[in-house]
Amino acid sequence: MTRTLLVAWLLLLAPGSKAPVSTGTLVVLNKSEATASLIDLATGKVPRPLPTGEGPHEAATSPDGRLVLVANYALARPPAGRSR
């Protein structure tokens, strides 16, 4: 999860990106752990990750930011190191 969070922060601070966002929540999916981390951008705090289905891959938020829909790839392919 640490590597995922680092990549997310680097994308926010990449050259050419707009000014860093200082409020709101960043949703980071942790595919191997089957969880979602909700990062408070104002404080940088990451509460305990929330469980998702197996293989979370994409997330979309509702317009008001209160709901997050997560698409899981669990049935689309076997786990790493295993064949069907």
C-alpha cells in the first residue's frame, strides 16, 4: 500500500499538473489487498482501509462525493501465479 500511496502523491505533484489540491478526499484502490484507502487531503491522514471485492480496479465518485463505486476484476482473470 505504501508504494501505491507514493505513486498517488507523485501524480498529484507531477510537473505540469495544476496546483496541489488541499481539500477533499483521494480514493486509492489497493488491488492486492482488496481494499480502498480514503486519504484526507487536508490532513494527509489515512484511516483504516475499507474492504472491496477481489481485484478492485476502477473507482468513480458520485457528483456530491458521498458515494464511491468500485469495479472489481476478480472474475475476469485468475489470481497471480495461478491458471484456470
